[in-house]
Amino acid sequence: MSALLKFAALALVGTATLASPAFAALKEGSQAPDFSAPAYLAGQPFTFKLADALKKGPVVVYFFPAAHTSGCNLEAHLFSEAIDQFKAQHATVIGVTAGNTSELAAFSKETEHCGGKFPVAADEGAKIAKEYDALLLMRPGWSDRTSYVIAPSGKIVHVYSNLNPKQHVQETLGAVKALEK
């Protein structure tokens, strides 16, 4: 019976860990770490540079665990559906991942995911995720699901960290719209 109770306790802790939001260490008001990364837009490779994107307006940097996984597929699709609302606010959206980076070219153009509407960047070795404290604790070397809204000044104005992909678009779009006020 003791072994069964230990197993139940471990299962409960594991479930709570998976269900609870992660907590990003970079706080609102912090300077966003600058980065450049190999990226894809509609299957075409280029180098994404945060500094260049910030010259055009706010930037949403959303970290996701891996291309072609269920939650990440949904999150990319939701950003794709809302991209015109971000563009109306002069905001750039970039997805960044350390997982399944060899699949990003296809992921960036598939209509059920990004649909060629916004770029995704490869974070080999999770170096960018580490700078942003967006590492997935239960899968070392992969990005967590954490979204940052960065003002053109380079300051982080909003952070949302939750493994559930459903609210990231709403959270970041609301923060981008609040910048206009």
C-alpha cells in the first residue's frame, strides 16, 4: 500500500507540474536580450534580427517547444489566424523553438500551422530560450511556451508563460494594443 501511495503522490505532483503555468524570469520592464537566428517565412530561409524588427514596431517573441507537436501546431495556427490584427498594430510576430528545428521550413509554410504568415526561428542549443529564461524544465534543450511582447525601445512590456497554447494570442495581442494607448 505504501508503494501505491508514493506512486499516487508522484503522479499528482507530475500532473500539477504539467498543468501549472511556467514562470518566466524576465520581468516586465527588463531589457529584452537582442538576438539573431536562422528563420523561415513561407519555407524561405532568412536571418531574423530582433533589433531590425524593433525598428518597425513592437515584437511578439513567442517560444514554443517543437514544430509538428499538437500544442505548438495549435498555437502557430492561432497566431496565423490573428496575424492581420498584429500587423494593424505594426507588430512583428516571431515564433522561436529549440525543438524539431529541422522541420521549421515546412512548418512555416503549412496552412494548418504558420501558413506563411509569420516567421519561425531555430534556436539551436536553446541559447535564445536560455537568455529569455524560456526553457522547458521537463524536456531539457527544448523551449518552454512563453510569450514576450517587446516595445520598440527594447523593453519587455508583457510576459505570458503557460503550457496551454490557447491564450497566448489573446494575451500578446492585448498587450500590443495597450501600447497604442
